[in-house]
Amino acid sequence: MKSLAIIVSSMLLGVAAILPVNAQTYPTKPVRLVVPYPAGQGTDIMARAIAERLAERLGHQVVIDNRPGAGGNIGTDLVAKAAPDGYTLLMGTNATHAMNPSLYGNIPFDPIKDFSPVILVGTLPLILVAHPSITANSVKEVVDLAKARPGALNFGIGSTSSRVSAELFKRLTAIDIVPVLYKGATAMFTDLIGGQIQLGFETVATALPQVKAGKVKPIAVTSAKRTDLAPTVPTFAESGLAGYDVVGWNALFAPKGTPPEIVAKLNAEIGKILQTPEMKQRMASIGFDPAGGSAEQLAAYVRTESDKWGQTIKAAGIRAD
């Protein structure tokens, strides 16, 4: 019996010794960070900034793998089906994990069940801008103008977030403004500046150069609080639309089943990166506010966002396929 006890004790000590080793030795080879959008877009820029600094901390290269298509669903599905070993990660967004399940009739992954949340990287507000010829200069004036001319105004849509932002605006104000869909912000701003459309929703960082050049004028930002990038522009909530709060976000995810010690290590390292002055400055330059927090907090946030946008998208009858 004594020999058996010694053997069992030794086995338990061996298991205990093995558990932290994964985190201590990980990684032993390059890590792939999948970006489900084309190179050069905001999510890609953010992923590259994180990857460069994370590689320095991990001692191994973090390789960006752009897998665009289907509103982010192709790259997201690739990670959902990858080996849960910490060597394939996803830079997910509010679109891939909160909006697409309701926008698309049938996606091949479950954003809640198929992923291990790691950390919320950053958030970014959008802004409603208008052509200078439009007489409205505030949310109230846009609403009044739209109600006086139902169906006569239109707004440009260059992304999932901008479309949902606009549809929520319509839903809360009961106005009739016609959406015009574009493949991206560049084409949308070309028509907005040219006067072919009157209004547009886009991220603050993307819109600011056009605002500063006087080519479009700002109306309101979509976040609950003002953004440091445009501190003089009021929020929709300040402008009378209580409860209006839309932010885009980026977050790191791993395939479901990734060892918790690896998730914890990634969370800790990226959390430190987000707090450096250099990273804060880099994120501000592209319109992001650093986030952070625990993996559990990200999981709860994704569930809240999924419920919120699922209801909004269903009520608005928006479909992407």
C-alpha cells in the first residue's frame, strides 16, 4: 500500500509539474494571427501593431494571415476549426462575433461556442457626417429634415458597423432615410464629397481627414462618450437620443479548447502591451481606445453585444446574404 501511495503521489506531482509548463514554454514556434479582412483596413492595422509587440514578448514571430471574405466569416471559420493549441489566433470584431450571426442566414461557426475569448483589444466609435450643402448641423436637425422629406435623403454605408449604426438611428427616430451600400469607405466618401449622397456613417479616424479638409461636416459620434479624436463633436446621446451607443471593437480569440494557461499568458502579455504609452499613441492614431480586461469579461461582453445587435438587426430586417 505504501508503494502504491508513493506511486500515486509521484503521478500527482508529475501532473502538477506539467500544468504550468505549457504556459512557460509556449510558444515554441511562430504563432499565426488570422485577420478576416483585407490588408490595410483598421482591423489589419491593429493586428499588425499587436503582433509586432507580442512577438517581442513571446520570443517568436507572430505572423499575420489575411483571410478576407463574406464579411469576415471566412477567416473566422478558419480559426474556429483550427487546432486549439495557441498557434492559431483570430483578431475578431463586433461584426464577426456580434452582428454576422444575425446578418447571415447560415454561418459555419458559433461565435460563442467555438471560441475561447482572450482579451478585448480596443474600441472605436463611428461618426455621422454630412455634405456641406445639407442645412442640418445636429442630430435633431437631421431628424427634422428627414421627417419633412421622407425618403428624399440617403446615407452611405461602407461596413457592417456603419450599416447597423444607421439602422439603429432610423429605428430610434422613426425616420425614412435610404441606405446606399458601398464596398468600403473610400467609394462612399467619393460620392459623399461629390454630393451624390447626403450623409454617411464611418469610423472617426477614417472620416476626420475629410472633416478637417472641410469636405464633410460632423454631426455626432456614436459612442456613449465623446472621443479624444474629435472632442468638440457631441454624441448621439448628448444630442437627445438616449441609449444610443455603438462602438466597433477588436478582440483576440483562440479556438475553443485552447489550454487556459495559454489563454492566460496571451491575456497578460497583450494587457501589458495595451498599457504602454507607445501603443496608446499608436491606437489613438487609428481611432482606437485601448481596452483590456480578463478573458471572462470579454466572454460576457460578446454575449451582451450579440443579444443587443441581434435584436436590432432583426427589428430592422437587415440581411447580408
